[in-house]
Amino acid sequence: MSLRPRGEEQPDEGAGRGKGRPDGDRRRRRRRVLRWSASVLAVVILGTAGAGYLYYQHLNDNLRKSDLNLGDAKDRAQQPKANAAGQTPLNILLIGSDARDSAENQKLGGAKDTFNTAPRADVQMLLHLSADRTNMSVVSMPRDTLVDIPKCTDPDTGKVYGALTSTITNDSLGRGGPGCTVATWEKLTDIHIDHFMMIDFAGVVSMADAIGGVPVCVDANIHSKSSDGHGSGLKLKKGTTYVKGVQALQWLRTRYGFEDNTDIARAKAQHQYMNAMVRQLRENATLGSPNKLRRLAETATSALTVDDGLGSVAKLYDLSRELKKVPTQRITMTTMPWQYSSTSSGRVVPKPGDADKLFRLVREDIALDGKDKKKSGASAQSTDPAAADDRIAVQVQNGTRSSTRAAETGRAHTVAELLAGKGFTEARADSSAVPGEEKTVIRYPSADLEGDAQRVAKALGVPESAVEKSTDVDGVTLVVGADWRSGSAYKAAKDDDRTPDSAQAINGSDEKQCMHVNPGYTW
């Protein structure tokens, strides 16, 4: 099975739009989305950090600002703890909007019938800057990913958008603004997001021109144009080409012609472009010219929407200084591990196990390039102390069911009795059916119960990495997973901190990246 093509000319079929409606043909070109937006934004942050960010106070007026998180406060992911040196990581969500709210964006995006309609977050990338500033990780999410979108409130109108389940991720932006996309990411990953930066179509051409072009590579001649009109129009010869202007735009929006003609391949091409542009901005001596940097800064700030925490050039400059500390070879680009949805054709969902693991690595500030120095010392920020064991209420659930085996009967009751024998006399078995869990996990709803959850984990020998905050539970909840179907002693598997192969990691200093051309699009 292959991902159904969803190119620039395809109708949108998500969230009840397009498919099966009389105006489907009229909207056939509606999704001519340029998936380059967040890539360009990330380049502005990373690259400008290396080249040096000129401080122009008048640029403040260029920046547009919006609320950071539009979800309920109780649903926020917990802030990361400081390390032994008192340092904390930074998580920034980079959003590429397909808004057609200006003449320039309309010209670049096409689809006249979508002018001034609700924008979509067609590119989403989470940038994680490590607490010690030695490494950086970027996790992108395919635009066709089905996620649960939480309740969001529009900060301007007060309109409340109810929670949605199994909805395409890019719908989140139209539900009050970028703060809803942030809330969606936090719900999915349990990663606390400190800032967001959003960019629209406008500016990519000017930014590519400002640095003299970006080197990209294809392993064969490519022309992204099919007989029925699909494609971006990109036409390149085999090898490396410095693209700029409209050609850079074509590279970033190309799907038809790369690998299997999917959005996954397009994301890979965007990663290659980002890495190359970062190197150009950091290494190209011609950008020592103040006028050239000023031009890039003007273009970038005019295209940006940020949260209040980044709402000035001074704050962006401070951020750039932090990002500048990371060498290019310690930047790792990844794609969220995914698999095809069994219920919605052409959509994808986070891959069980691998996606959770990638999110955990980011939450725990573990470098995705595998070059972390061994962490030592307790965190500088402690949790609330645990209550006495006999006063900790624990709900025990049976999550031992797997894809190949039925749940082990009576397991919740057995483990609840085990806890009671260890002094947790308020432990109770929950007889209701729950989804299977591959590994045993302990969840808690709020920070004041984290210490209690950790105490339960310690008593059972469950690793701290299996203790997680979740608004889906009302109190400390132990879900006995498929890894503990029998016995009274939990044998924790050693944490594997290697980045999953399915994340398709790319190193920022790799200059040998070259996109594979689909044989049907060569010339």
C-alpha cells in the first residue's frame, strides 16, 4: 500500500471537506500547499544564529504575535526539570501556514477559491535545544497524521472549538490560531512547548535570493510535471544545483518526482534544504555584509508570527545566541515514526512504540545523534514529596492485552494486592476494559501527584521513564503492561536511548544528501 498522492492539485478530503461534495471539482486545486514554510522558518532561526543577527529595533513592528497555547491550562504538558547545573531545554514549534491572506500568498499558493479561508498548519516541526546547548533535535510530523485535537479557544473572538478525535493534524491551526497547534502537540507528545514561530508563503523566494542560493542534490534529471498536470514544475539536472527564487520554492513544494511521490518524501527534501541552507548561512562569508543580513532580517520578520515570549527582535536575538552554541554536526533532523491508518485511507498515525520512544527521548533531553555524555547528578528541580505509602491512592488497570494475545485474567487484582502487601493499602483494581500497553506505565494527572507516582514506581522497580503526566487519569494510575503478564517482580527492560531507525535521522553537517528521483519524472 502506498500513501495516496495528495499533491498541489488534489482536493482536500480531511475534516469533512472536498470529497463527495458538489464543489469538490471547484476545490480540486485547493490543497496546492507549499510544504516549505516551516523549513524556511527553521532556517531563519538556525542559519541567522550562525551568521549573526543584526539588531534593528524597527523590525519589532514587522512581527505579528499570538497566544502560545489555546488549550485548557490543566492540559498543558509539565515544564522540563532543570539539570544539575540549573539549565533547562527549549522547545519551539515551527509552523508553516498555507494561508492565502494576501495577494503575494495567493499568487504563490494558487487555489483562488481558498482566499482568506481558515489556514492550515501544513508543516509542523518541533525544534528541541538541549539544556546544555550542545545539541539540537528537530522532529517533523507528516501533514496527513491523524491526531486528537484538544478544545481550543480563539483569543480574539472567544469562540470555543470542541475537542476532536482522529483528525488530520493541520486542521488545528484553523481552530483559533497557532496556539491550538501547540496544544495539539503537547497533548500528543507530553512535551512542554516554550515558544512557537509561524511563517506563511511570502518570503521564501527573497530569503533564498538573499544568500545567493541553496545547494540541493538529485540523483537523476528531474522534471516535476506529469501528463495530467501534477507537479511543482521543478526541473533540474542530475547532481548539485544552487536553487533560489521560484526554483527554491519549487524544490520545497515538490512531491511528484521524489521517491514514492508522497508527503513523506517531500519532508525529506525539505530536511535536505534546511541543512544546506543552515550551512550556507553559517559558512558563507558573503553574508558578512550588513546590508545582506539586514535584507534577510527584514524578510524574515515580515513573514513571522510568534508568541509573546518571542515578540521582539531583542528576544529573537537572545534566542539566536542560544542556538548559535550548537555546532552544525550536532543538529539532527527526524520525522515522527508513522504507519498507515487502518481506518482512513491515505492518512497516517504515530507508529506505536517508535513514536512514543522518540517523544520520550526529547522529553528526557537525550540527544538524537547518540553522542550525549553520560548524564550524572540529580535534577536541580525536585518534585513535590510523596505522601506516606498507606495514603497514596493507586488505581491498577490491566493493560496486558497485545496484538497477538488476550489480556491476562485478574492481573490488575493481583498487582493491586502486591502493592497492598508493600504498604500501599489504598491500591485498588479497576475492572474496566482498557487499551493494551506494550510496557507497564504509571500515570498521574497533576504535578502535586508526581512524587506519589514516582514512589509507586520505585516500590515496584518500574523505571522513572515509565512515569508520565496524563490528563486522561484522575489520580495515580498503574497500567500493568504486556511486559508484566505474570510474577510478583517487575523486570524492567533496560532503556534503549537510540533514535528509532523509522525516524529517518539526518545529520545537519551531512553534505552528501541527495534526493532519489522517481523514474517516472526523469528527462
